[in-house]
Amino acid sequence: MKKQLLFLLALALCFVSCGKTGESGPQQTTAPPEGDDAPTESQSAPSEFTPVEGVDYGGYKFRILGYDGAAKGIWQIAEISEIIAEKETGEPINDALYKRNRAVEALYNIEFGIVPVTYPNRPDFAAKFTKAVLAGEDLFDAAFLLGDSLPASLSKNNMCHDLASIAALDLSAGWWDQNSIKGMSIGGKVNAVIGDVNLYSATAPQAVFANKKLMQDNEVGDLYELVREGKWTWDIMYDIMKKTTKDINGDGTIDKSDQVGLFAQYLHLHTAILSAGELMTPKDGGDIPVLAPNAERVAAIVAKVGPILKDRSASVIADDISAGYGNVFFEFILPKFRDNEIMFHVNQLLFSFELRNMDADFAILPFPKFDAAQKGYGAMVANAWATYTVIPITCTDTERAANILSAMGYYSKSYVTPAYYDTTVTNKLIRDGGSAEMLDLIIKNRVFDLAYLYNWGDINGMINTISNQGKSDTFVSQLEKNENKIKAALQKTLDQLQAD
């Protein structure tokens, strides 16, 4: 009787809170682009969830390592935990998390607990995870690991369970990002995955923010339509950058004090490569990553995008002006964008949370294509904020963990994702339907490159150095120079993952 009452309570929560989403999960709120730029069918598939009958975990405290949402005074996303919501506050995402947790707790008679990491203490993810797992301590059942912690956490002595081998965990379910499964697997093993439970990963894709006042003042036209037609390219964006740059102080040079066409970072050269569909370590027929990029096309991308980032007549790079700021994005670039002195700013989607009080409208666009012939748009997920779901090898009951994570995934898709899309982003932050459409396109076309995630042989640093030094014609020679180091680091990871 107790179990039946708990299950009925969970269903009642779903019916009351889901509204139009119903039992099959949330419905798509905006129509994605058609043709080559449409998300894949697997990404759009509705969720189906059947609770495991007769399961009662007797009040077990299910512990997750992850952000605690305790940070204040910096990025608003850092005030939200993906794991814990103590009470309803009227803030849509918090309340959605609260409803999700109560539904899962009632369903399986559990309690959620957190092993906390507080922003900006990013190193704590790898430190807490590896210390506990290597010591064999059962401190958490699952972890929502920050992307930056993956190299230390995934490749040492098989510290994570292969999610694909856990029978109770259906990775084909609609609340798991199929692109992440395909991209993250190695030899058929999936040690980490992104899903609807990973709210931070929905805010971490790189996007282009455009100031609509400057668009109007300079008669830029409808950029959404360019995206829909597949014509949103670096060449187009560069033309607009130059058109909208203005020497405000009249000193004859363009710097951070002026109206600037683009504020970006040197690392966005790497973003341009991945968003163009190129991987530094594509996988062979055995699902094994190999250092075999399409060097000719990557070199062409670098040759085009590198000079755009270095053009000081139309762009400013955050890396060059960061001295003197605790956080140059929050303290300088954000206010400057709000004040209509930046045409384009490249940042993660979480930047939109900070634009609630902006008087002018803004647009969100996917990363531009290398050229119009490119098939579709891609969105690189930044390691600095994205989180990945893992189950540590110290977890003693993987079936229990799988059942709870599956329920979390379903209710996250039912409650949390709609709160992020429909309430917080679409209605409160983004002020037009076009950007909501773009948001949908960006999130559903996230791309994953194992070389970027593991940073074998400091391959990320290699590309950043090329970008920073403006040596856009050296990609092939730098790749050859670093080839042995990258391959050795890659092989070390493979050996560790295959060890008993």
C-alpha cells in the first residue's frame, strides 16, 4: 500500500505540473529548421518512461557530486544547482528542479543528497572525484562532472562504470543527448553522457549574441532568415563586423573603448573548427579515436577565421584586455554589450541570463558556417561550464543508480527543460520567436570531440597558440610538430580505459 501511494503521488505531481507536456515528456515549442540544418530524428524523439515496479529503496539517500548553487554575485547560472532545490521560490528553474526531485523521491522512496562543489572552485570536481574513487570510498552514487575535470576523472584506472553496459540504463531514451553518446564513446564504452539532468550543459554551448539595436541602426537585415537559408557564414559576419565598428573616441584606432564588431576569445578558433563539422580525433571503424583530422579543410578554416579574430579594425579579444579585471566578461564585456557598443559577442548560452535588464533587444545565433556549402550548424559545448553524468566505479548498486538517473532524466525533460526553454529563456530573456528557434537549433546540434574533452598532448593549447599568435598558415606544420605528443597521450588514455 505504501508503494502504491508513493507511485500515485509521483503520477499526480506529473499531471499537475507537466501541463501540456503530458506523460510523454515536453513537446517541442519551436519549429526547428528543415533540411540539412534540422536536428536529427533521435534528438527530437519524445521520451517514454516506465517506472520499475515493486521497487522501494527504503529512504536511501542518493548522493550526487556536483555544483551546489551557493555562489552569489557572479553569473546567475552559478546560483542554480542541477541537483538540489530545497523549496519552491517562484523562480521557474528552481521550482522545476524541486518538482522533479519530489517526484523521483516519491517514486522510489529515496532522498537526494549532494557532495557539493561551489563555483568557481572548478578543480574541486576532479580532486573530490579522484580522491574518493581511488581510495575506494563510497561517497557518491553518481557525479555531474564539469567538462574541465574529465581528463583527470575518466582516464585513470577505469574510475567510471561503462554506462552502455548497465542493463537498467537505456541510453537511447529521449532524455539522453544522442550526439554526446556517439561523440563520447570509445570502443563502444560510454563513461560519460549529457542529458536533460545536466542543466549546465544546456547553457554551455557556444553561440553568437547580436545587438539588435546596432542591427537596426546599420540596416543589417534579418539574420535569422540567413540561418534558416543556410547562409549564415563567417564571411557574412565579418562584413557586418566591419560595417558596425565605430571609432567612438576618435583616436584613429579601434580598441575596447570603441563600438566594436566582435568581442571574442582566441579559443573560438577551435570552436569554429568543431562547429564546421571537423573533429581533431575522428573515430575509426572500431569506435577508437585517432589523430586524423581533415587537415586540408581545417587549415582552410583556420586561414579564414584566424585573421578575422586578429583584425583589430573590427574585433577585440577578451584575452588581450583581461588584465585588471576579476572577470572581464562579467565586469566589462557584459555592460558594454548592454550599452549597445558591441555588435557580436561570442559566449555560452548562459550569457543570456545576464541580459534580463538590457533595454535593447538581442538575438542569439548559432556559430557561423565556414561557407554556405557546409551541411548544417554545429555548437561546441564549452568545458568551462558543461557537466557530464557519470557513475563512479565505487557505486555498489548500478541498477539502483540507473533507475534513479532514468527517473531524473524523464522528470528533468518533463519539468526542467521546459522551464529553461519556455519560461526562463524564451519568455523572460529572449524577446522574439526567432531566437527561441535558434536556441532549439543550437542545443540539439551540440558537437563533441574527444580531443577537445581530453586535451591530448595539449592540442587545445596548440590551436589557441595559433590563434593568439595570428599564425593562421601554420596549422599543418604545428600538427606535425605535436603529432607524436598527441598520439602518445591518446594511447595512454586508451591503455588506461582498456586496463582491467
